[in-house]
Amino acid sequence: MPDGSINPVVKDALKCARTNLTEKRNTRARESVTDDEIRELEAKYLGQDMPEDGINWIYTGYCYMSASSIDKKTCYEHPNREFLIKRYLEEINA
């Protein structure tokens, strides 16, 4: 408009758009997961959700070991730790 005022139709559209904006959600990143949360996840899924990498992991009560007699591997943290963290973040950020 030549006098510098805003067209009432445009003004109403802007009000409508402003009221219908969705709030931006704060999502947690991988770096924000603390060591305590990781320990809780490993305790919660103790001996569960093993990776499908052909090693056939088992939990012995002390550590994770491969059940294969050919390729012995030992791990003192959950072998699928990153999967547990990823799933945890997906649940939180959903």
C-alpha cells in the first residue's frame, strides 16, 4: 500500500501463520549421553540385543564372549553399545 500500511488480508495471514508455528523441539545428541546413562542402558539390556555380526556373543555374568571356538573374543562393555544409545535417543527424541 502506498501509505506504508499493511494490507489487512496479509496482516491476518501473518497472525495465523505465527499462531500455527510448531515449537522447535530440543533433541539430544549422542555427545550429550552421560556415562551413567550408558551404564544404566547396559544394565537394563544385560545380555540382550546382541549384534548380528556372526560372532554369536554371550554374556557370562562377568563379560561378553564369543561362543565360537574358532575366533575367541572378549568384551567388557556391551558389544552393541552404540545401538543401545541410538535406540535410547530415538525414544527420548520421539
